Amino acid sequence: MENASLVDEYGYVKDGKVFLKGYLEYEDRQIGEVKRTEQEALDYFKNRFIIAENKVSQLEHDIEEAQNKGSYLTKLVQLRKKLLGFDALGDFPPLLKRLDDQEAILTELIKTNQLKNLEIKRALIAEAEAIADSTDWRTTADALQEIKTKWIKTGPVDKSVEAEVEGRFQELLDGFFQRRREFFNEQNKVIQERLDKYDELIRLAFRAGRNPDLDAAYQEIRRLNNAWKMVGEVPIKKSGKLYKQFKKATTNFYTKYNEAKGIVIQKKIDPRIEAQMKMADEAERLAKQSDIFAAAERAKVLLNSWKEVKVPFKMQDKQLNERFRAACDKIFELSYLGRVLSRKYPAFELKSQSEQIRTKIREMEYLVRREKSDLQLALQDADSLDPNNDADKQILNKINTQKRKIAMKETILREFQKQLETVGY
């Protein structure tokens, strides 16, 4: 400070330059130059000290509010470094002391957190160790991925044990996934060998089918069939395509063999389908019997029996289903007509045959007109109905039932017209 032209509590001006007085172990240092007057220069750098104070206060506030306080240690160290080189005039030691106090708090907090993190990571290692030798590949892989997610979310541990802990965890993961890769590589190798074997059997089956010696070819096809069963599993999508080719080869041969030997193969019918066929035949006979009321009672029993026969969807015979439903519809329509005739025409049985038929036609035509009118009303709002909505779906099903009943009434009407032509007017 010798020869200083202007001295302040925290600095001075010398030879047109502004200096900050040394503090703690730091010596005096130049922080600026006089631009206009010496006093203005000192005042300018005093005002700059407010910036330093604000930065320290802001950091203290941020640390206080933060959830993860430890993450501010680096910012604190950087701020201390900036303060030591900050160009301003003021009392720096108290600011540095405040940073030292915060650093002590953060260091202790980080140490505590690192101990907790170490405890958590060792527990995660123990979890991984318990399952790392498993061969339940999918379940274990999912479990290890979940453990890894928890590991990533867990903060760091002390540098002295970090390499050991991280290394052990990675070793467990690498060990499991390496074993899994080797297993599936081996599996893929086995599957490829099986696929090659299936391809070979298909080739041999087609070749056997071309052999003119049918008896020798028959023995070869049987051998190939047995060999096919012994190959082993492959992915279902591929197995389906392969079996379809093999089945084509063997079916073609058996067809040729049976034709040459005069063998007639009776196609097997599933017992459930057979039971339905019998019910459909009975329903069609009932629709022709004279006592239609007794037929209707029996048809109700058949309907319940039909529902009890649980045929898988893929096995259902659509044509058979339609036969049975049509026969039952006809029985119930004729039964209803019979009740109408009994109520409206007490002496119906005394009428001539032709008059009876004409009366049936007249009443049935009336029923058709009435139901068509009802259907027309129902169809007015049908376009706005959503088939995926349960309530709308019920309405659409009811409309379809109405259409079916009208179609059956019209079929019965045509039969009555033919009967009338037969007996004469």
C-alpha cells in the first residue's frame, strides 16, 4: 500500500490501479483500473461486492430448499473458486466462512447418503445373487431388469468402495445374460437342426409318394410318420407350415394307395356332431307330423339338448346348425298358427281340406304383414346402432330374429300354396 493515493478499508488505489487488500493467506491483487476518478473506481468495486454476497445467499437458499442437497457441493466449490478471483472490494472472509459451513454440512450429508446408498446397493446385490444362477430365463431377466432400475435410481457410494460394488453388480448381470445368450444360441442350434430334419422328412415323403412300389412306399411313409413324431418341438408358426407340407405328401400317397387297393375310408364323425345330426333329423321329422303342438313340446326339449352339446367353434357345422334352427322355427311358427286357428275358428276341423288351407294362408299372410310392419319400424333406427354396444347388440339380434321368422312364415306360405294347388280350389 506504500505510495497509495487513496486507501479504503478493503482496498486502495495506486498508480491508477485498484487493488484488493490481502486477506487470510491471499496477498493483495489488482482488480481493476481507474477510468475517471479514484473514488468512483473504489465505489464501483464496492458495489460489485454486493453481487458476491447475493451469490452466496442464493446458494444457501437453494441448498435449504433442495431435496437432493448433496448435488450442490460441486456448485459450492465452483462458487468459492469464483469468489477468490472475483473483482470487488469487501469483506470476503465471512463469505468464504459461510461457504465452508455449508460445505461441512453437505459433506456430512453426502457421507450419510452414501452409507445408505451402499446399504441399498448391497441389498440389491444380494437379491441379484439369489436369482442369478436361475434358468427360468424370462422371469429372471425381468426380475434383474427391475433390480437394475432400482440400482440406477440409487445414488452413488463412497469412492473407496464404488469399484468393488459396481463391479460385483455388473458381474452378476453379465454372468446371467451371458448364460442366457449361450442357452438360446444352443436352443437355436437345436431348433435349426430339427427344422432341417423336418425338411428332410418332407422331401423323403414326397419321394416315397412317387415310388411305383406301393407296398414299399407304404412302409416308408409309416417309418417317416414315426420319425416325424420323434424330431421334437420347433416354434409353432414354423411347425404348422411344415406339418401342412408333410400332411400333403402323406395324404396324397394314402389316397393313391387306397384307390389302388380298393380301400374305402369311413370318415370319422365327432360324437357331438353326430348327436346334433340326430337332433336335426328328428326336428325335421317333427315339423312334418300332424300333431304340431306335441311337436312343439318336443322341439323345446331338443333345443335345450342342443345347447348342452358343447361343440368347439372350429368344429361347428354351419349347415347343420341352420338345418336344426330352420326346423325348430318351422315347428314353432306352425304351432303358433295352430293356436290362432283354434281360437278364431272353433269349427276349423269341420271345414273342407281346401278351405282349411285357404284359412291358413289368409291368417299366415296377416301375420307376415304385421311382422313386416313391426320390422320396418325397428329398421328405422338400425343404422345408428353400434354392434359393439351390448344394448344395441341385443336390438340388432332381435331384428335378425324378426327377419328369420318372417322368412320362415313366407316359406310356410309357399308350401300352403302348393298344397292348395294339389287339392284344388
